[in-house]
Amino acid sequence: MISQASDVPSYIAEVPAERRRAIEQLRRLCRTVLKGYKEGMDYGMPCYKRDEVVEVAFASQKQYIALYILKQDVVDEFRGTLTAASIGKSCIRFKKPESIDFGVVRRLLSRTVQSPAAPCA
């Protein structure tokens, strides 16, 4: 389900109560670590852009919380440390909010910042 929220606080207000704390923590980490990125809503979820290109996003999906790191090399680098998650090319899915290792998420975000910005399309 794609949210129709116009901003991130409105999106978070829609999140089920049992997931809200984890979503708020993801937002805090993104706002702290992703210096120089612009927060906004794209694709119905909170996104963080650098040079107008979405590099990070998160969403509360029906069955899990998803963290999107749109630099596959960064996801691959951390694949072995995300044992409590199901991982695709750029989507990290956490079935239970309490299984999110926010220390690893912080390192993932820091590594994203360190990697070169994608060229604008």
C-alpha cells in the first residue's frame, strides 16, 4: 500500500502503533547521519535525496519494515551482518521491529554517505 501522506510526520502518524517507534528511530538515524541529504516523500514513503537522487528510503509495509539503500554495493557490504533480515538487491526487510539492529543501520547509512553520489539522471 502506498501512502498518500504529504510529509514524513504525516506518514509516521499513519504507521501502526507497534511499528511507530522503530520507524521514528529510522527517521532519527537518517536525519542524523545523512547530512546534506534532503528529506521528502517519494514513491509513497520517506526518502532521502542527495543531488536530487533518492539514495535511502524506508517504509512500513504490510508484513515488514523495509529499509531501502539504493546503492547495491553498500547493501552487499553489510549483507553478512544483517542476519535478522531478508535482503534483496537494495531492500532490507525486517519482519519484527525489535529485530532491527540500529547500530548496523547507522553504519549502513554512514557508508552510503561515504560512497560517491550517483549522477543525476
